[in-house]
Amino acid sequence: MTCANRPSRSAIAATSAGLMGLATATAQAAAPAARATPSESFVGEMFAIVIPLVLIIVGLVFLLRLVRRRYGLSGNDAPLSVLQILPLGPRERLVLVKSRAGRVFAVGVGAQSVTFVTDLDADDLQAPPPAASMAAPHSPLNIDAHR
């Protein structure tokens, strides 16, 4: 290239300064438009937190209803409720089941079967009185009481 076709150093400096000034002016003009006010950013952050939280809660409620229907889990309106489970072996249990009418049944539950054991009376369900209060005065439990 010849010296006549080559731009001078001052022309290159002026052009680069002009481009830098144009880029800076464009960035400053775009910055206020892109910068949100504090109230808008707060509302946006709240929506970003609240909307997923609401979706999670709705999903959990739906899952709970699905499990209740699928497996028969329900509250006080259930026709049968389990009062107590007594493990008898690795896979065997004795289960006390109460009906809505108030009757209580003992049911044997095994790995492969469920067997009716007996129908219990109301007296069978009451807790026994403490052993010390039922002891006779001459029994070994109350020997120290008479001295």
C-alpha cells in the first residue's frame, strides 16, 4: 500500500474516538430503559416465588386426593378403622378393626391371607385396672402395707 492511500494516525484516532463515543451514548440511552424501578423488581420477584409455591401446593393436594381414593385412606367417615396392630411374626399381624356401628373385630393378617378371628365385646376393649389395686390384702404385693 502506498502512503497516499493509507489514512493518517489522527484520522484513525478520530474515527475510533467517534465509535467509542457512539457506543457509550447508545449504552447510556439503553441503560435507563433496561433498569427497572425497585417496586417492579420486587413484584416480579414475589411472583417468581409465589407462583411455583402455589403450583407445588396444588400438586400436593391433588396427590393426596389421588392416594386417598386409590388406597382408601380417609378420615372419620370411613366404614372401618384400625384400632390396633399387634405383630405376631415377620409377616403376621393381629389387627383390631372397628366398624362404623361400633363393633370391634380381631382379624389375623398373614402374607397370603386375612382371617376373621373373633368379634370382641366392649368389656374386652377396656383397659384392665392396675395390678396393685386388685391384689388381695394377704398377697405378697401388699405384705409391706400391713406392717
